[in-house]
Amino acid sequence: MSMKINDFKLEVFFGKHEFSAPYLLTQSDCESMSISQLLAFEAESQEEFLNGWLGYTEVPGDPELRRVIAGLYGTMGAEDIVVHAGAQEPIFNFMNVLLEPDDHVICQFPIYQSLFEVADAIGCEVSPWPIEAGEKGWRLDLAKLEALIRPDTKLIILNSPNNPTGYTLTNNEIEQIARIAARHDLYVFCDEVYKGVELDGEKRPWFADHYEKGISLGVMSKAYGLAGLRIGWLATKDRELLDKLVRMKHYTSICSSAPSEKLAVIALKHSDELLRRNVAIIEKNLKTAEDFFNRYPDLFEFIRPMAGPVAFVKMNIEKPMDDFCDELVARQGVLLLPSSIYGLDTPYFRMGFGRENFKESLDQFEQFLIENQYV
Ligand SMILES: Cc1ncc(COP(=O)(O)O)c(C=O)c1O
């Protein structure tokens, strides 16, 4: 198998700036913590962790971790879960297991690049299903989704809550998409890595709980803020698919990191506490952001995210957004992600609200705008 795949624009961009820019105003992960802070959630866990065995673990994932992950769902058991390295490995493996060259897939757009790029590299035709900016915020048109379906369509790819718009499928939309997919016998891959930090108070079901041919992607990196663990998972009731995913994992990571699996168990046993902490950080930062955007109504168009730590903000400037973001990071050390990363030439940037130092970074952004006569 030889695969030619395009550069991952976001990772190439972050590779230049993520560990050198002092003011990260675009990150999509929530504030992280140290190992000792995490272990402090359970009194006896520190000694247990230090005595943990550093051999291989089970390929589908540590049994206790799979049980705890299954507990997040309404209808899953440990046997319906395969643990992977972060969320990127399972996206790559799933697409390679399911798709054949010339399959047709439909993918929400804009979206995290690997969700369509891997399918494209396999040789599939990818049709974008747009998330549109409407009068009352972002919206999806289900009639357009159904109109995109063809006889050779195999898969619908979703990301809910969505990176970069912060749009989340409503319960009604989840149900309707499941119904449309069932009618045409399609798989639905739903990247739900931002699930758990809902800002409108409404809890949504995981997609795979709702649909037999649905696959849910979860991870510790985003809503939980534990990206360094590199622990993610796929959940589905399709046993044949799960078996193929395990066989694919034999060629990628074989098994996950044993210490990370143990730490992920502790984190997920305290899932509610961790998510509450991160929602509180996001809510506080969104308030600061809204005050900021209200000061400059002619310059920005801000749609509050329904869930997750990111928003896609329109900025009314003449200059190309790439040039603006390059100047901002070079002169002021503030990192924003331009919309070209998402394949768009409209003037948007992605802003992230999950970090403790958000206000400090936003103040630097404002200073840059003032000093350079944008406001
Ligand atoms: C929607 C989405 N899916 C998957 C990933 C990859 O997650 P991870 O870094 O845990 O592999 C990201 C990371 O930004 C993402 O935004």
C-alpha cells in the first residue's frame, strides 16, 4: 500500500509556532494539568500508578479503561470499544479499514482536515456538506445532505461539536441524520472529541448510541485537557468493523501506552469534575471575549459556540487573513489560526477559549489592534 497524502495544514502551521509563541489564542484543547494533580483525584492512586507494569497492554485497550469508556455511553459495553493513540490514529485507521478507492463520502465542512484528507488520499470522492453562517448562527441543511447521497455513497463524516465553528448537532438533527443514513444504508463516523463541554446546558447522545452503523470517536485530549496521554477510542456496535480495527492497529501502534491507560481510567472516573472545571474556564473566557467583541462590532462578527472550546470569528479586513495572522504572531507573539487552514478564503480565524491565560493573550491581541490602527 502506497499512500500520497497532502500536508496537514494545521499541524504544519502549529509546528512553526505552537511551542514558541507566548500567547496561544487559538488552541482547541482545554487547560491541562500535571500527573500529580490528576493522581490527587484518588488518594491511593499514586502508589498504584508508580507500581504499574510497563509491559504491553491488550490490543483493544486495557479492560478497565474500556469499561469506564463504555460507561460514558448509553448502550455500549467494554466489548464495543477499541482504544487508540489519540484521535488521529483512529481517524486514519477507520478510513483505511472501511473505504475503498472510488467510494463516495460526504463530509461536513469546514472540519478538521484529516476527516476528509485521509478519505481523499485513499482515492474516494469527497462531497462537502456545508455548515452555513445564517441569521441566528451556524446552521445545517438536512435536505442538502440527502441531496448529496448517491448510489456509491458509503459514509457520512461528522464532527460534533464542530472544530472550528462550535456548532453542535441538536438531538433532533442526530435523529434525522440517523434516519437518513439508515434509509440509504450508510455508515456515519461522528468525531465527538469535543463532547462533554456543552455550553447551552443540553446533553446530547453519542451518535453510536443512536445508530447501528454509527461510529463515535472520543479522546482525552480536548474536553478533558489531557492531550499528552494520547488516549482516544472508537465505539460502535458493528463487531465486524471493530475486529478489523483491531487488526489495523496491529500495524500502527499495536497497543496504547500502559501508564497513559491507567491515568485515563482515573480521569474518566472523575469525568464530571474535570468537565465541570473546563466548562467553567470556557464560560469565563467567553464572557471576556464577548465584552471584547462588543467593543469592536464593525471589525468582528462573533457567533458564540454551542459547545466546545473554539469559535470561528469573521474579521472585516481587506488584508488576507494569512498575512494578518503572520504579522500578529511575528510582532506580538499572539497565535490565531487563519481560515485558509480549513481550505477557506473567507476572512475568518479560529479562537480558542479553553486556556487559563486567555485574558492575557486577548489583551495582547487588543494591543496589537490598537497599535496598528485596526480599531
Ligand atoms: C475534530 C478533531 N478530531 C481529532 C483531533 C485529533 O486529536 P488528537 O490530537 O487527540 O489526536 C483534533 C485535534 O485538534 C480535532 O480537532
